[in-house]
Amino acid sequence: MNGTQCARKLARRSKSALLVAALAVLLVQTLIVWNFSSLDSTGGDREARSREKREDRGGGANKAGGEPPRRGLRRKDDPPLGKASARHKLQSIYQSHHPEEKLRLDSNNNENSVPKDFDTIDSNSNLAAQAQRQRVPAANARRKLDKAQAQGLLEKSANEILKFPPVQLRAAGHGHNQTSVHKPHPQEPTVPVRAKLSSRDAQLPHSKKSAGLLQPGLELSKNPLQCEISGKEAISALSRAKGRECRQQIVEVYCKHKQRLLMPEKVPRYCPIEGKANTNVQWDEDPSDAASAEPVRIAFVLVVHGRASRQFQRLFKAIYHTSHYYYIHVDQRSNYLHREVLSLASHYPNVRVTPWRMATIWGGASLLTMYLRSMEDLLKMTDWFWDFFINLSAADYPIRTSKQLVSFLSKHRSRNFIKSHGRDNARFIRKQGLDRLFYECDTHMWRLGDRKIPEGIGVDGGSDWFLLNRPFVDYVVNSKDDLVSSMKRFYTYTLLPAESFFHTVLENSAHCETMVDNNLRLTNWNRKLGCKCQYKHIVDWCGCSPNDFKPSDLQRFQQASRPTFFARKFEASVSQEIISQLDSYLFGAYAPDTPGLQAYWENIFEQETDGLASLSDSMLSHVHAFARMGLSRASRSLQGHPSDNTCRYVAMSHPVSVHLYFLADRFQGYLVRHVATNRASTQLESLETWVTPRDHFSLVSPPHPTNRLTHIQVGTDWDPKERLFRNWGGLLGPKDEPVAVQRWSRGQSNLTATIVWIDPTNVIAATYDILVDASAEVTHYRPPLTPPLRPGLWTLRVLHHWNLLGQTSFVVAPLEFRRQQPIQQEDAVRLHGGPASNSYMEQSFHGLNPVLRLPVSLGAVEEAEANAGLTGAPLHRWLDRLLAGHWSASDVCSMGPSACPVMQRCHLSVWSSASPDPKSELTPPREDGSIR
């Protein structure tokens, strides 16, 4: 009897113990899932915050002043909104939607990154939003799905990963209405992976052409060893990496690091002095000393990318001299610029273009690889006798003449000019991420975990723009000592290695006493605007970027107290005027009647070098419509008999090129070059059409004296640093994610503004509130609208206490093409029919229609449904009709002889990209060896 009772008690206790154990396991799993999206593994970083990748393209967070736009329907116990008018009862019922914001990762580096304690986020942008409450179960469900996918991927062996196509995994925390919650948990996820590891120590991969230098990528070894991926950062990287080879390389790097085979643990120091050399060089007090010295010769390494060929040509003209050498690397993805640079180099014997090209990314190890390889090439050029290595980008410009630079360097030819961080070294290492393991593949810097700084040396760093003398360059490239070889291994797996490698080697080598803590540059840092975490789509870290100089900065160049010869950044599409001012200051002004003096052209598409696939369906549809506008203008310019067809054209094929056109630092529109057939002669002609945008912003009339609103604009690719849209003119399609930007004058007090988005059928797509600080100048926000957006004329209104302040209209254009082919009806109906159930958001704002006096128009709904199925010529007419209200063809010209008697030649049209541009045109050197 007693035995039976004991057995029952024991059974009950066993069941209780099993239940407790099961609950404990469930809790651990929940915490693991909860933390999976975090990229930080250290305790001090658990509060670090991540942001949606799409925000890097211009959405940003929400409001100016530290509070987010308010969302959802107001509860009864919610406090009243501001001092709203009592006569509008619906204001206390309907409240604006706001998607929950995700916390940001606020890591830092000296030159380019956001510090974790960065607390001066621009109050005039909308990037100071705080995290909001959310529906946790939905977020957890998404995280569990991601975790399950990642587990499934990681449980495959390395062979399986390489055998099957890449798994498309969504990075944790990328949903709209989701906040990443970071909580400590007892253990990290551990997933076994069979990694292909060699038994030898990890050595830096070498190439036949560049022995001893850093090389991107990792050779796959043949002897697999067991390795457990136990770091959440590595697991996160594997879940997000798309390429099979990249995933395999991540596994190998992580496992070699875990087995302490990846990088050195101790490095020798060869500097004969303790600490850092503190050499200070001032402006030359006695010019005669420099005049008596033999002039140095400089090797300029120009690292360029993008499409601003004319700005690059102005830089080249300003620094060119026959005594110096110019080695140019063009990014692998910039084919148009590469073609232009090759043409430039063919005219000058002391200019060469690298026979190899790399796709360098911000913060990537590939940038250091590119520099080291360029240095090696320069050392092997036996016909180039240079003394200094200087790196420049297309965004640099000289603020002193080359003659002044040569005079200065000739006096200090034994020095190396490099800018250090100038702060506590331990803090610099933490902020720079030097104590973290990174690896570059798939044009992304993946963060894989923590690491230790090698013992025995002092790690230094700062700016990645420098002037190095030839002996030190030769040492860095050709030395086989333990310091150089170990540092090359260490910086292969380092974020922003070019900002630290040369500093660290110089400070710890026998060349340490040649270091001057000045890179002879002036950089336009404005961290309040420049630190927007804008590089999260290419690196697992937050980054900062310098701002562009403006005309008001000219005095800064003239008043520099320390030796300074270059400045950055300059961007002609933002301000060409400051470049012209510097040009005039250094070399003298152009004659006032110089053609194109205030004009700037920048190519954004060239069919020959880019291919049609480089254009989005929306952009391709727009430029085709713009070309038709030009042909319509040409036909309207007929003179004579109505049956005269000499100026009537039919468009042929796709546009040939597209340029941006600016005048006096203002965007003037697009220049679309296209081929057309003249109906009278059937000959092919190359025409260029200039289309200009029309602004439809309007303030309430009469304007209220307290109304601070000055402008409203809608577009994509918002740049919070320069406060402009990179999608010039706001070309929008059904699948785009538009951003609304409001500009304000400064006031005496804060105000709360309500933003309302209205689609072509009077459906309220979104509404939200923003708090505008008294000092705010710009606010912006991208509502998470469910695609596709209904094509047609949209309206955006800004209200205060439900009273209209101002409004604007913008076009969401239908797509004429789908994957570069004419759109088919099935795709047209799907992409042009608007979102399912007319719901752009999770909640409906239909109840606000009476408040905003928006009647539901059955005719507009029927018209939208009919237009959704249009293809071919009817679709073209609909697209042209929509754009005609917001764009106009200002002029059209012919690149060659024309059958149209009133058609002007493009080289005679001041607006055309074919018109003269002397400030950017290159000429043979003068007798003194310079061009400018």
C-alpha cells in the first residue's frame, strides 16, 4: 500500500519535473528567437538598434523632434492631441497611422560611422523617432519563421549549401510594423555545420599578379572539419547572404577564427620610440628653402565611381601637370565612366587606367586591396619616377595649386602625411569596430562576431585619405617582415581597413618618426546631418558621410590654419557654384560669355555601356513618354501646309541616353536622346528632347500668418544628408515607395501637422501626424503603403487642427514596360489595379472622407478599373495624358542634319548635352605643363 502511494507520488513528481523542464526549454527557445535578429553579441551592445534596409534608400524614421507620428485609432483614455479645435469631433476619434519603428544599430568609426552614444540626431529631419509598441505575437511569428529557415539552411553540410540554389531568406527585423526587442538570454544558438577547413593556418590568399596583397574572397579548402556555428551574428549573416559561395566563405572564415587559425595573436613592433610620433608641420615660413629643393613628382591615384564624368574632368584639369603621374581606378560597376576615363587617358602619356577593376564598397576590405594593388603597380612602372602617393576621389577638389603642393612636399619629402583619430585609443577601437570580425563577399561586409586586437602593437586609424612617400609605400607592398604580413592578414577581416591599416603599420614600423598627423585635407563633416546610418544595406554597421560643400564655405578654404591642399566633398549636381568659385580663386575666372558656364550635365543612362536592363520599368516608361513629348512638340512647330510631314516623326526603339540638366544649381529636367524616323524622308535622325517638371504645390489662400509651411514634395531616394531627392523630378511607378517631405520656416513654437495621402479614386491611403519643432526646417516620412500604388493623380495634404496648410499633387505613372518588354494585360491588371480591397494600410481611413470633404466618386473608380487593363497605344495615351500635366517638352534638337527645316542642331542649343562645355573640356597642356 505504502509502496503504491510512493510510486504514485514519484510519478506525479516526475510529471511535474518534466513539465518544468519543458517550460524551461520553451522559454529558452522563445528567448533565442526573440534575439535572433540582433547583430550585437556583447553585453554593452544589447541595446544597439537596427533599421529597415529600405530606410537607407530614403524613407527614414518619422518626425522632427524626437516623437514619432501618432498611429491608429485614438483610445478613450488617450490624451488630447495638441490644441485641436473642438468643432471637429472626429479629431478625437481618428488618429494617424504610424508603423512601429525599429531600433538602430549605432556603432561608430572615426571617419564614417555613427557612435553608439551619438545623441545629436538631426531634429530637423525625421530620424529621431523612438521605438513604438507593437503586436508582439505577429512579430514573434515572423521571427520563428526566419529562425526555422536559418536552421534548415545551417543544418545542411557545406557540400549541400554549394549543391543547391541559394535560399531566399528575409533578414530578421525587416517587416514594417515590427520592433526588434533585445533581451539577454542564457545561451547563444548553436548550429552544427560541416565546414571545409584546411589543417594549415589561414594565410592571406595570393594572386599570381599581386603576391602578398589582400585579395577579396576566400579559397575553398578541401579537407572538411566539424565546426559549430554558435554566434548569432554569424547565423544572421548566413541567413541573409544570397550567394552559395559567399555562405560557404562565411562558414570557413568563422570556423578558422573559432579555431584561432585566421589571424595573428601577437605582432612585433619595430618603432624605436615609445608611443606615437608627434611631428607637427606648419606652412612654409621661408619659401626660399622650398625653391632650392628638387621638386617632387607625385603619383595621383584617382579612385572614381558613379557617373559624374564632367565633374571628374574638372578635377583632372585642376591637378594635371606633365611632371606628375595619374593612375585611375574606375569601379567595376561604372562602365559609362570607365569609357569616358579611357578616352581621357588616351590623350595624355602620363595617365594610365588600371587594367583590372574591382567593385569596392563602403567600409569593405576590397578598398584596401585596391590601394595596395595600385601601389604595387606604380612601383613596377620603371618609366614613372614618383616621390609621393596621393589618393583622390571624384568628390575631391584642390584648394591650393599644384605648384604650392609641390613646393610644400619638396621641403618635407621624408614625411608621411596621414590623419589620426585624435581620441582615446580604446574608444576608437570600439567605435571603429576593430574588435569585431568582418568578412566581405556578395558586395557586403558581414559582421561575424568578436575578436581580439593582436598584442605587441598600438592600433591606430583615422582618415583613409593620405599622402605617403615612396620608401614607405615600398615597405608596405614589398616587406615580408612579421608586422606587414600580420597586418595584411588582420585587416583582411576588418571593417573600414583603409582607415586604419596604413596608420597602424606606420606607427609601429621603423618609419614611425616620419608620421605627420595631417593628411593635408579639409573634410566637410556635419555629423548632425551626415550620420544617418545610410550604409546598412552594404555593411553590418552604421556609417557617416561628409556633406557637400556649398558656396557659403569658400572662406573656410582660405582661412585654413594648418597646411591644407585638398577638400571634400564636392558634388556638382548639388552645387556646381562652389566648384566654379574655387576654380576662379585658383586659376582665374572664365570670361562671362563662356558657353555653359552655369550649366551642368550628368549622364544617368547610356545604352551602349549600361544596357537596357539598368533602367527600371518605371524609368523606362517615363523616358519613352518624354521622347513622345518631344516628337509631339516637333510636329506642332510645323510651318506651311498642314499636309507637310517634314517635322513629323515616329519614335524608333528605346532611348539612347538620358542626362540630368542643371542651370545655376537648379534642376531643369531630363534630356532624352532617341532615334526617330521622319515621315517625309524616312531617314533616321538622332533627336534630343528636353522635358521640364512643373511644381503643383500650393499654400492655402489667403495664407495664415502663423503658417510655417513653405513647400511639399513627394519622391523616392530621399537623401537626408543633403536634404534632396536623388530621384530627380519624382518619377514614381506602382511599385515605388514614396517619401513625403515638408519644408518649414522657423517659428516661435512647435506645431503638430497631419499628413494625408489621397489616391486617384479619393481613397485615403495613409494619414499620420508629425511634431514640427520650432527650429525644424525639414520633416519627412515614408508611410508603408501596400503596393501596387494605383496609377493616376495623387494628392498630398498638410493640415493643422484639420485646417489645410498646403497641398501638392503628383503622378504615379502606369508601367509601359515589364522587364524591358511591352507590358501584357495580365501584368497590367495586377500592377495597375491598386492594392487588394483598396487597402493601402492595415486600417481604413474611410471615415475621414467627410472631414476632408472627399466624396466617393463612382465615375473615378470605374475609370481607374478600365485604365488598369490598358496595353499598347491606349496605355501610351493614358501615360502621356497623365504626365502632360506635370511635365512639358521645353525643346527638341537634332544631333545631325535634319529634314525638318525648323529643327535646331543640338550643338547650337545651349541646353543640350551636346552643346559646348569649356569648363569640363580637356585640352593639350600649355607650355608650363598644366591645363588649367
